[in-house]
Amino acid sequence: MEKKNIIKEKSFAFAIDIVNLYRVLIEKKEFVLSRQVVRSGTSIGANIRESEHAQSKADFIHKLSISLKEANETEYWLDLLYETKYLSDIEFQNIKPKIIELLRLLTSIIKTSKNI
């Protein structure tokens, strides 16, 4: 039985949320910011998946650091979409805690990995 990987599961679920958000933004005729958020938002999980097969501890930390950067960028795009009224209060309040959680988890895993 495979061990549960919380960050992998949460980043994949977040990517699904981002793809669904992208669809909503396209319906609102927002094409520039939506491409940015879908790129960075789905990249988080992709880099986490890559880290599963890292060649070394340094490579593992590097892949997760890229995920952290992408998560930080995604938070920026979400904040911008909200402040420019492309996201409603409800949409923003639904997704914002998820990116904050991913940022915290990634930061914690990276810090722990550096200290082992």
C-alpha cells in the first residue's frame, strides 16, 4: 500500500481548482492573467511530482523550491485577479486558503529537508 503523500494530493486538488478557475476566467473574457495563473498554479504539483524521483537530496530540495516559487507567483496572480474584480469574494475566499496552505507545507518540507 502506497504511503499517503499530503502535499502531492493537495497540490493536485489545487491544480484542478486552478483549471476550473481558468475556465471561469475565459468565460469572463480574461485571457492574459488567466494564462499566467493556470501556468504557475499547475506547475506547483508538477514540480512536486518531479521531486518524488529526485536524484539526490539537493535535487529534491531544488524541485520543491521551484514549487514554492510557483506557489508564491500563483498567490500573486490570485491577489491581482481579486483586486481587479475578476474573482468574486466567494471565489477568492475559496481558493486563497488553499494556496496559503501549500506555501506553508512547502516551506516546512524544505526547511525540514535541509536540516536532515
